[in-house]
Amino acid sequence: MKAKVSLVAVAVTLVAAGPAAAWGDLGHEVTGLIAYGRLTPAAKVKVDALLAADSDGLTAPDFASRTTWADKYRTGHRETAA
């Protein structure tokens, strides 16, 4: 029953929602930090190592900042916007 109520609530929200507005950097960072917090300790070590080895200077090398990388890259490369 609880699952049905949740499903109906999600469906109503999706139907009632207007056009989505972009979240911007903060939205990406918050989502990234939630995802990072759900990683296993071993996965965090691997992700941190990948970020430390990445020399791209477009964003800071921490996980939250890297969540905005695609938007930062798109700014200078409009051909990727679509």
C-alpha cells in the first residue's frame, strides 16, 4: 500500500510539474555529494585517486566541483550543448 501511495505521489508530481529549470552548480554539487556519500569506502578511494590524477583545470579536483565539469566545458564548446 505504501509503495502505491508513493508511486501515485510521484506520478502526480511529474504530471503537475512545469518545465524543469536548471539547478545550476549548487544543484549538481548537492546531488554529487549525496551520491559520493553513498559510495563504499573502497569506491571512494578509487574515485579520489581518479580525481587526484586528473590534471584538467576546468574545475577544482574535488568530487563536488567535478559535478559541474560538463556545464563548464559546454560554455566554451557550444557544439556539445545539445
